[in-house]
Amino acid sequence: MRKTANATEIENFTRLASEWWDEQGPMKPLHALGPVRLPIIKRWIGDPKGKKVLDVGCGGGIICEPLARMGARVTGIDAGAENIDAAKAHAKQSGLNIDYFATTAEDFKGQFDAVLALEIIEHVDNPALFVESLVKLTKPGGVIVISTLNRNLKSLALAKIAAEYILRWVPAGTHDWKKFKKPSEVAAWLNDSGATVTDMTGLMFDPLRGSFVENARDVDVNYFMRATKS
């Protein structure tokens, strides 16, 4: 049976399970992305209140929780059981009702108004199957939001070499540059699976602000893609 889970990638993240909510720890870059990626998600899926939202590769739940606070009916899935345990514990501590399951996109069942796959497709095997599974989990007319890293020399320099070995934003070995995805590749997988790309925007790090900012004209490194299911 075809699978998307990569044992090495899962191990890389589950050994950090206890640190998902440490904003100064290994997950600091993901926490730093929150203030810019949440508005994009809200803009693209509409008012989250009452919507069924699935976060695939949810990790410790750092996107699930703010969406739940906005009134969304949130489900998070992750292939790492330790990550799910950390997510459940933090949601309970925060008084939030979020459904979490240790599973993969291809094995999970259900349909949602919006399906999110944020910073995860670059860590899976068989990305075409992964995207196909995302679309299957989306209701007709629903929205898929994917964010990932582009594959080019600029992203090699900034997202791999600088982020891991110079700035030490993430642990060395977090990313395999060869697994970064070009927008054309992701768009083709979405189209082949019955979804239509409607929007794309980029993120860039602003050294003057010391934070990430949205820039629709620069998708060279980090980018978001929105698609709707037919």
C-alpha cells in the first residue's frame, strides 16, 4: 500500500515533542510564522467560526489552537504519536476542545470545509499521494491551503544553509533541500486530484522588523498556495 509517512522525518520531529510550545526553542521559527500565516489562512478560508478545519501534520497544535479560539471545529492529525500527545496535553491545559489523531492523511477519513498542510509536504514520501489525500479530505467547494519551501538556489542558501547552519533557527538536518517543492509541482498535483489553484502568496524575512512578512511577489523561498475542490 502506498504511504506518505517517512520514518526518519517523523523521528526528527517526535524527539522534539516536548518542545513544541517553547517559543524560544527549536520550534521558534514556526511560532514566528504564526502572526503572518494565520491572517492568510483566515483570509483564504473565510470566517473560521463554525467551519470544520483539518490541520494535517499538526505537530504540537500551534495552528490548531488559535483556529479553535476563533471558533473553528478543529481536527489535527500527525504521524508522530508523541506530537499528538503533546498537542492533546496543551489543548487540555488551554481549555480547548480539539480532536487529535495519530495518523496520516491517506489513512484518515472524513471531509472538511478547509484542509491545511503547513510546512509538511517537504517532509513526506510520495507527495502526489499526499496532495491527493488532502483533496479527498476536503468537501466539494472546500479549500486546501498548502505552505512549503520552493526549490531553487535562493531557497538552498536561505532556508537550508543559512537557517540551519549559520543562523541556527532550526536544528541542522531539519530539511532536505531536494524535497523542497516548486509551485508548479504542487499545482500540478492539486489539479490532477480535482482541485483548482486560486491564490498564491509568499513570505519573506524582514531583517529590519526581525519578523516574517507577506509578500505576494516573492515566492522564491516560503510560499502559500490555495486551491478549491471541484
